[in-house]
Amino acid sequence: MAADFKSHVLLRDEKGVFGIPFKRLLLAGVGGGLTYSLFSLAVPGWSIPVAVVTGIAIVVLTGPRGGISLWNRLVYRLRGTLLLIAVRFPRSPIGRLTEALELPTDLVRLDGARVFAPPTGDLEIDLREWITFAHAREEDGLVFVDEPLKEVIRE
């Protein structure tokens, strides 16, 4: 029986409260505290509610999905929307904004010949299989073979 590898073996995620990692909770606390300090000088009556909302917003916006945090996905979505509008309407205010920000509008148009082009250069491909067994014995473990295995039976 072959063992399955986890993709995040080297990533150690220490949990805080309700499955939220301690690093995110610490960032939310520091962000909320900084917001409280700034708003207590300007608008003292609103400092606590704004700090709590800021802390909750930081926890929500730093939540990862697929390895990318929510705030980063929102930035990518905004950038993509700006690029699409700039390509469709180049003389609009958003088109001029993308020119001012020097966003590359050629990213929107996909060229199939470039996207699906075969790799160039001398690439050495090793098609050997590797298997890691769940119960390691002296003769088992990480096995490299020169051709595909037809049958793996070990007793």
C-alpha cells in the first residue's frame, strides 16, 4: 500500500480560536489597537466600534482560500476588471487610468500560439515512478524504478 503525501508537510499552522491561526488574530488585535489609538485622538466616541470593526475586517480579509488571501483576490479582481474595461473602452476614464497606472492591457488578450506553445530548449524529462510505502521496512521505502510498475505486491 502506497502512502499519500500531504502538500503542506513543511507548513505548520498553529491554531488560535475557532480555527483561526494565531498570527491572523495577532494581526487583527494590533490593527484594531492601532485604529483605536488613532480614532481616540480624532473622534473619541467612535474609537471602540471602529476598532472592533477593523479587527473583524482584518480577520475576514486575511482568510486564505486556495492559498491566496481574500484581500489579495479582491485586488486581483479589481485589476482584472480595470484591464477588461480599458481594453473594451480605451478612451474612457478607466482606460486613461490604466494608462496612467501603466497596467499592461495586452494581458487580457490571450494568444493561443503563445499559451499552448511547447517548451523550448533542451529539457531532460525523467519519467521514472516513485512510491513511498506506508509501512517502511529495510528493503522498502522510497523506490525509484526505470520503467512503470505493472504490479506492486509486497509481503
